[in-house]
Amino acid sequence: MTSLDDLLVPPGSKVRLADRDPETTLHYADKREAKAATAQDAAEIDRLQDILYAEGRRALLVILQGTDTAGKDGTIRDVFNRTGPIGIRVMPFRAPSEEDLAHDFLWRVHRSVPSRGTIGIFNRSHYEDVLVVKVRELVPADEIERRYEQINAFEKMLVETGTTILKFMLHISKGEQKKRLQARLDDPRKHWKFRAGDLDDRARWDDFQAAYETMLSRCSTEWAPWRIVPADRKWVRSAAIASIVRRTLEDMEPRYPVPDWKPEDFKIV
Amino acid sequence: MTSLDDLLVPPGSKVRLADRDPETTLHYADKREAKAATAQDAAEIDRLQDILYAEGRRALLVILQGTDTAGKDGTIRDVFNRTGPIGIRVMPFRAPSEEDLAHDFLWRVHRSVPSRGTIGIFNRSHYEDVLVVKVRELVPADEIERRYEQINAFEKMLVETGTTILKFMLHISKGEQKKRLQARLDDPRKHWKFRAGDLDDRARWDDFQAAYETMLSRCSTEWAPWRIVPADRKWVRSAAIASIVRRTLEDMEPRYPVPDWKPEDFKIV
């Protein structure tokens, strides 16, 4: 049985995704139990987020990465649907614009980090710049090679200035992806999610897995470690992430700020 | 009994806030009934928002205005807490930055409008530029005078290019504001919401009400009418707004897009 702690990628270690079981149910007895735990954690995340917002000093950044159909949108729905929209913002990273490309690769990322008091969720992220960009050879290899350390330094600065970072790689099997892509073709309500380009990426499955392994190995740091989340079962994936987000917020111990005035200083007329 | 339709400010009419009862319970029998209706509407808003997102062609902009303690944050919580964070974004408009002030007053607003497929919520808005800015005489009177038509033209362009606009003025009485400000002093969990500046604004209550009346009269248009929501009772306020947002989304009739391909065009290997 894999525990939630085992999902961590120890800094400096070498990741082999084949060693990570995407189908494990972790410590959850069944789907019902996992869903109940997720709902409880989601309610607690909402409650803690309210205090984090009132405190207004620190931020939480949740980075979600995974191949197509890995379940990024579903995770956001299951874990954060209960969280008040005032204090949370989802940032989807699609193909960069011309203006983005006219800057360094972290430019558009930096302006999207969460403000103090809020939770930011990156749906994809700067890690695409060492994943799809690497597999498709969109920039020279030596430039990509430098990016791992550039990312680590950037994230370190964020952590040192008050942002806690959680990074989740949603790990699905090639067989599970096939089922999910097929479902997007078969179910008219999922047609809008289907993109022919997803099949091109699937054809390079091994290249993507290798790029993931390199980035997980190079960018799991003490200050912002990666976690590899078994994602073939959606209820396991969401339960694991909800639990970790909740525990992280608990560890942050957000508190209502103590004002620099006394209630009796004011009289309301 | 006031119906939801009576909340509308007819374009071209002259608003007198004294004629609008902030305490009315509308058609709701009691708090329990109103809260149940709000919860149902919130779930339906979440469902419709998913389809609006899938459709990806149109946006909904919800503008919330009201004096301090009028309940803007509470409205967002009650009506939109169930909505998935992927398709919703709250934009708080605080005091403008130096960069904002170096541009026309609609510059920061325009870059904050919701993208296609999403719901944007303005917590305060460009209307502050004809409210607090007017009361405090932060810009010359003739410049403010021009803003009403500038706002109307700006909103017309947004509507014509695919954004539906809902504008709610949360109407509370001076007595209710006193209670709520006092609660912020008395309850340590609300201390963080208290600002001494709120008392300065309260001292100019009549000036603010007059500025609201002018702006409601001048900027309630066929394409983006104002609604004055009775807000002394939080459950009435939230139930009314949830109902109107739901009906608006229903009237928009979002649909899953029809793809330009056939499922049988693809084979997933």
C-alpha cells in the first residue's frame, strides 16, 4: 500500500514513471470512502482559505501537470468547487501568445502567480516549457537544459517571499488515456474537449514520459517538491490531492490578523 | 409585494432610493424558503456555467455595487460558491494604482472583462469612478459628467460583442449599515474587514446616495439595465440575485458546440 508520503519525489532522486503504479487505490477502501473524504477536505479547504484571505499575507500555488485527459479539470472541480471564488483563481496556460514569446518563458508565469491571501491554480504551467517544448524541439536543447535551474530559482524566490507551492503530476497509463480519448469521441457532451492534436501527442507518448521523468527528477526541490499522483482512478486522484492541499493549509496555520486599533477607538453614528 | 421585475430601473427613469424599500422580503415567505431557492439556483448556475464554458462563445459579466457592508462579498459566496472555479473570476476593484491613473478610467476595467465562456464578477467596478470619485471631487465635475455616456458606450460595445451584463446595486439602509459596521468592531473574526475610512464615507451618506441616484438614472440602459436589490436582509438579497443570474443564463441558452469533425474520422491507437 502506497501512502500519501510516498507520492513525493525525493529531491535529487531519479524518477522512473514505470515504477509508479497509476492504478493504486492508496489507502482508500473504496470509491465511496474516498469521495466522502474528498468532500470533507474540500469543505475544510474552503474554511481555511477564508482565513488565509483575511490574513492577507501568504499565498498558495497549486501546479497541475499531466498528459491530455490526465484529469486536471476534474481535479479542480472535485477539490476546489466548494472554495469561494473570491480567494481562488485558476490560470490556464495555453499556447503562448506572440507577446508571451517576445519575452522569457517565465514572464507570463510570473504575472499569473497568486496574490497574497489567495490560492492560485495553474492548469498546466511553466513546466510545459520543458515538456511539449522539449518533445517538439521548439527551442534549442541547451536552452531547455538551462531552464530546469531557472525554474528552481524562480520557485525558490516565490517560496521565500511568501508563496507555498504544491506540484502535482497526474500520472495515468497509456491504456487509460485511450479510454478517455475514446470517451471524448463517443460522448457528444465531451466533443468540445477533443482535439486532433491530442493524438499527435499520444503518438509521442514515450517521448513525453521521458520528458516528464527528467523534469520531475531535476525540479523536485526541498522548497517545492513534486508529487506523482496515481490518476487512473479519478476518485483516488482527487482524494489524494484534496487531502494534501488540506494538510498544507493546516500546516500554514492561517490566522485572522490582529488589528492595530481597539474597537473602543471608534463610535459609529 | 415587490416582484423581481420591479427591481429593474427603467431606462430613462429618475431613481429615488427613498422610494425603494431595502427591507422588503419580496415574494419569499421566509428565510428558509429563500435559502433553499438560493441553493437550487446556485446548483443550476454551476450546471449552466459548465455548458457556457464548453460553448466558449459568450461571457456573462455581473457587476456588484453598494456602500460599505452592503454585502458584495456575501453575495458572491451565497450565489457563486458552488460554481466551478475554472469558469469564474472575481475582479475586485480597489483604489487605482499609479499605472491605472496614468490611463483613462476604463483602461483597467477593459482588461478585466471576462473572456468568452466565463463569468466575470466585478466586486465594485468602473462605477466607483462616478461614485467615490464624484463625492470626493477627485476629478473635475465636467469630466465626471462625460463619464456616464462613456460608460454606456463601453458597455454597449461589450454587449454587442458577446457579453451579457447584469448590474446589481445592493441597497441597504443607514441603520442596517450601522449594525454591520458595529459587528465588524465587536466580532474579532470581522476585525480585518473594518477600515476607519468606512466611517468617513458613512459621514457622507447623503452625498453617496445622491451619486448613486444619478448614476442609476443615467446608466440604466436597454442593453445593460441596473437592478436595485433590497439588501437589508441578506437572504432576500442573495435569493433575488441568484434567481436573476440563473434566469439570465437560462435565457442565454448555452449549448455544447457542434464539432466540425465526425467521431469516426479518428481511430485512437
